[in-house]
Amino acid sequence: MSWSKKINLFFLFLLTGLFSLGQLQRVELFTWPAFYVHDVIIFIWITFNLPIKKIKKCYFDNEERESVFKFFRNYKLEIILFAWIILGLIVNLLFASLNWQLIFYVFRFSAYSLLFFLIYRQKLISKKIIKFAFLYAGLMILFLGLLQYIFLPDMRFLKILSWDDHYYRLISTQFDPNYAGLILVITYVNLLNSQFKKLKLTLFFFLILGLALTFSRASYLVFVIINLILFFKHKFNYKFMLAVLLLIFFIWLIPKPGGEGVNLSRISSLNARVLNERAVAADLDSWQLILGKGLFNIPQLKSHAVLPNNILLLIVNYLGLGGLVLSSLLLFKHLPFCYRKNFIFFLIFLAVLIHSQFNNSFFQPFVFLLMLGGI
């Protein structure tokens, strides 16, 4: 193994190790947007893999070179969406206002995407190792979450640090049961395609238990839908229905000491989200309804930043109705291909998409990284 491959493996396991620490590696400096230590690692990793020779090899090999005409023909929808994003930012800069923090978020998600583009295009690390590393990270989040639930079930003190207060819910290092639940569902999907044999059933058992302990209804829904798809995909394999029944059994069995968080029929959070979505929608001008406020341009309502929880409204807020139409067309273009060629990634992407109807999950940094790691 060459020294460059060893360094890339070191970066991968350093990244996934930090990933499992979640919000514990969050850094906040003055009025700057919060960032994570893994953001810095990703920047260094990209820098290491961007010498000029490698760029030339990546883009200008005779076998991989494409004509400009062919490129525009194959990716015209992506190019139109990119142009639409730029147009929205320019118009908002001229006629409204842009939150300077959007530069940071554009840089972050561009860096995440660029890193995995380089990894897959240059074949820096095999996909098998990448999937194993992120599976390991997901299992670590499960393990830390179970420890948190056993030894520190009362997390209401986090409200002092501006986090939501949770009582007898598994939040792990994400400090949020909804994101923790989605990560456990994605880890469940990744485990389906793993090489584990003797431990597989045990890991499935604890993943389903951990999911139940989140009391995240959106994550429950995603888990049920994913298993229904697998049930029909694998010719009515009863094991996937057993997984759903096991989740229901755990939900019935686990303690519910009181409080709104463990009440599955709660409507207070639903009402709060509806009010939030209405406020975001009402803040859009007529022309912003078409063009949006600009990608990652977080609206300021009542002196604080507010983002919609529903991904459809989020896209309208960022890119307008035009951006929503273009994004939908891209979805219909790529999802059937993913279903045929990369079924596991199809399930992961679908899980995030469904979860994003109720939570701002798609652009959550850890969920976004986990999606990229599943390609």
C-alpha cells in the first residue's frame, strides 16, 4: 500500500471517528457560524488530494474527456439549476438582502461534495471501505446513545446551551432525537449490505431498540416504509416485517416516565412547526416566491434565524417555485437510476427525503455526509 493511500485511510477514519462525536466537536467562535472539527479535517484532506497533476489526471485523461456539447447535453438540467441558483443570489443581492453566513454554508456543502467526488473519481479509497467506515460511525452513535440513555436520560440541562430539552429520549451525540433516529435508520440500511455475519442479528436488535428510544415519529415512519419496500423487493421476506414488529414491541415496552417528548400522540411540536412554516411562507415576497431568497440565505424573523422543517418549503424559500420544479425534475431523472444501480443508496436517499418532510434533515451536516458516504 502506497503512503498516499495510507494517508487517505487515516483521514477517512479520523473523519468518521469525529463524525461519531457529533455535536461534541462543535466549535462556536464569537458571531461566526458554528463549525465542526471534521470540517477542518475535510478541508485539509481536500487540499492534500488537489495537486495540479491529480487534477489533470482526474479531468483531462483522453479516455474520460467529454466534448463540451456532450457535457451540456448530459447535464443540461443540472446546469440550468446551477444557473438558477446563481440568478437567485444575484437578484436578492441587488433588490433584497443576503445573509453573509450563506458563504460559509455554501463552502461547507461544496467541500463535502467535492471531497467525495475526488474520492470516487480518483478512486482514492474503495467504496467498500468507505461504507464500512460510516457504518462503524453509525454504530458508535448507537453505542454512545445507549450509554446516554442509561446513565444520563435527563438531558433537560442542555436548554442552558440553547438546545432542546429532552427527557428519557435517546439523543446520542446529535443532541436531537430526530437526527439521531434518522442516522440509526441509515445505519440499519448500511448494515443490510455489510459483511458482518455473527454480529448482524445482534446489531439489528440494538439498532431497532435505539431507534425506539428516540421517540422520533418521523424516524419510525421512515423505518416502516424502508422495511415495506424491502419486504416487497425481496419477495415478501418475513424478516423485514419482523423488524417492524420488533420496533412496535420496543415502543410498547420501554418506560415512559412522563413529559411531552415520550408522548407519541403529542401535538404541541406539530402546532409549533405549522406556525413556523406559516411565518416562513408569509415572509416571501411575490418575486421571491418564484426565485427564492437565495441558497442558504437563512431568513431572519423576529430577530432570529428561522428555517422551515419541510423540505418542499425549504427549497421554495431557497430557490423559489422555479427551483422546486427543477429539483423535482432532477429527482425523477436520478432516482430510477439509483434504484437499478445502487439500491442501498436509493434507500438511504429515500429515507432522508421522507424524513425531510417533517424535519430540516437534508442539509443537516451529519446526515448529508452519511448520504455521500453511501453512494
